[in-house]
Amino acid sequence: QVQLVESGGGLVQPGGSLRLSCVASGRIGVTYDMGWHREVSGKQRELVAIITRDGVTIYADSVKGRFTISRDNAKNTIYLQMNSLKSEDTAVYYCNADVDLLGVGTQSRWGQGIQVTVSS
């Protein structure tokens, strides 16, 4: 069974920082594209940032210059450093990964989500 587990969320004041982590574990081979999405109640889930296995990154315009995505392939882990946080960054953040399932093929998996709240 494949699991993606997020950590690092919580409550932070506007202008503050948080660092999210996501670890992929289980009977897996390599992880390919990995990324972060976020969802606000009543709205569609949106892309925040993606990173390829080779380190190529894509960001949503709303987070460019404030958020940085990175990864450690040896640990099947990605990170999201979030700086200069704004109230509109408040959402549930989901980790997503394209994972080699060792003989089954590559499939997309999602984490359970973690709450980030930006408020004074």
C-alpha cells in the first residue's frame, strides 16, 4: 500500500512562514512528478507547485516569489517552503505524486491533506 503523508501545517500570522513536508512510502519504486495543491471549502482544488524528478519546477502565479518547492529523491520526499504568507493562502494543502508501483505501472497518489491557516 502506498502512502503520502503530509506534515508541517498549522496556524501562522500574516507575513510568517511554514514548511510543509510530504513523504511517499510503501511498496514503491521511484517517484516522478510530485507537487502541492490546495483546496478551500466550496472551491476547486488548485495547483500550487510541481517539481519533476530532475528538479524542474512550476508555480502558480499567486505563490511565485513566496513559495519554494524542493525534493529529496533518496527519501521520496518533497517540501514546500512558504514565506510571506497571506490570509488567502489559508487552505487544506494536498501532496500529490506520480509513483512507480513496481510492476503495476505508474499511478498518481494523493495525501490526506493538511490544514494551513494564516490569521492574526
